Amino acid sequence: MPMSASEIQKKLEWRYATKVFNKEKKINSENWDVLENSLILAPSSYGLQPWKFIVVENPEIRTQLRAASWGQAQVTDASHYVVLTTLKNMSEDYIKGYVASIAQVRGQAVESLVGFQDMMIKSIVKGKDQESIKNWNQRQAYIAMGFLLETAALLEIDTVPLEGLDPKAYDTILGLDQSDYGTVAAVALGYRDENDKYAQAKKVRFSKEQMIQRV
Ligand SMILES: Cc1cc2nc3c(=O)[nH]c(=O)nc-3n(C[C@H](O)[C@H](O)[C@H](O)COP(=O)(O)O)c2cc1C
């Protein structure tokens, strides 16, 4: 039985970008597992999953990240904090590794996937410059972010997405400087503090007439 349209509508209205988290209230492991799965199950172009999600559990690292996020309190106060990182480029080896995993999971011969593999190598690795690939990878991360925010809302778990951060400083703090991955954005998750006045603020949205065009 799917959730009813009105139940989903209520959750969509319930969600807001949480400014003040309850520092004591933690997401339980069952819910956290589903939230991580929402990242893993998010779709990506060709299924390449050009990302890694860093769950920051260490409070000292959270404090350092807060300083690199304009001091935003959600970074340290939320129950959980996830940094979304993506590949700075795309290599033939990465694509071959992905194709090998399709073959393994679906019990197919790698040879039967060579056409798909070559097409990806040609159109991505050989067909785009590094900056375009990086931007493309980063766009994929926002799909995973959307899945995470929506799944949390369905569980009545509060979130705030954060782009108000210094990606270079994050990379240094997280030890990514020499890696293939770079920071894109982050999401803090947990439970709203009862004194967060933003929870009562009306949603500011342009009208459906303005934003949805029918042809
Ligand atoms: C990609 C992205 C980055 C954001 N960065 C921040 C941020 O750094 N800090 C913050 O408090 N809110 C941030 N927000 C929250 C937005 O300000 C908020 O979603 C928007 O004003 C709409 O309000 P609502 O989410 O409460 O409906 C971000 C939202 C998105 C989607």
C-alpha cells in the first residue's frame, strides 16, 4: 500500500531547513540505516555513482567543519552530519570497475557489456574536459541529496542541506586533498529544537502557475 497523496503532502510541508537542532535527540540506528540506503539507492547517470558520502561521527572534526561553514551551528548540533563528495574526474579504470560490478551482480559476461563500456569511455572520458566531468559529477550529488532530504522527511527526521561551506577547507579537514574526491555540499540531520522559530515560518514559494508550465 503506497502512502496516500495527502500523507505525502503533509510530510512535504512538515520539512523545512532546520536552523536549530535538539542536541540531545539522536536518530536511531534503524532509521539511520534507511537514510544511508537512500543515498546508496539514489539514481545517477548511467548508474556510475560518482560519489562518496562521508558520515562525520568525530565531534572534533565536526567542530573544525563548523568553522569552515560560516560557524553554522547545525554542523555540530545535529544528530548526524554527512558530507557529499564527488569524483573530480572520471577514468577508464573507474568505468571498467563499474562494468565489472554490473557483470558480477547480474551474472552477465563482461564481453556482453563492452559496447556499453566503450560508449561511456568515448562520451565521458574522451568526450568531455575535466571541468565538465567534475561539474557533471557534482550535479549527480544533488540527486542523492534530494533522496536523503525526502526520505528523512517521510520519517519525520529534520534536515538542512548546506552549501554555505568552504569546499577546499573541507577537503583539507577530511584528508581529501590528494584523493580523487572533492566536497560538494553537506546535510545535517536530526530533530528540530522546539525553539527553532523557522519551524513556524510560512513557506515562501512562487505559485504553481508561475513555476509549472503546461504545453
Ligand atoms: C543546495 C542547498 C544549499 C543550502 N545551504 C544552506 C546553508 O548553508 N545553510 C542553511 O541554513 N540553509 C541552507 N539551505 C536551505 C535553504 O535556504 C532552504 O531550503 C530554502 O530557503 C527553502 O526553505 P525550506 O527548505 O525551509 O522550505 C540550502 C538549501 C539547498 C537546497
